[in-house]
Amino acid sequence: MPQDTSAHHAFKARLHRFRAWTRAHVPRGLRLALGVVLILGGLVGFLPVLGFWMIPLGVAVAALDVRLYRRWRRRNGRRD
């Protein structure tokens, strides 16, 4: 069972800010493409600039436009 630490909370806050900025500044269709590019970049995470951190970020960005994900978040009372 993972423990909540200040680093975990800081990561969640940073991810929330990035998702809010992306939702406000990146057009709807481009968000899905950006998410896929981030996921693909994360798959080659052994390269110096790219990293495995790009995979969850890509999933989070791509999920902004997936209808099932939005419906699930709405039902569970989670708001961005």
C-alpha cells in the first residue's frame, strides 16, 4: 500500500497544473495527438532527453479527450 508523502502530493499538484494548462491552451484534437507523442517518447525512455516519466503524462493528456474517462471522473466526484 503506497504511503502519501510530500513528494507524492507535489507530483500530483504539478500534474494537475499541467493538465489544467493543457486543457486551457491546447485545442481538443491536438491534445490526443500530444498525449500519443508523449507516450511514444516515453517508450524510448532510455535516451538522455526522453524519459519514462512521459508515459503517465501522455496518458493523462490523452485522457482529457476520452469520453469514458471524463464520465468516470464525473461519477466519482472528481473535478479537475
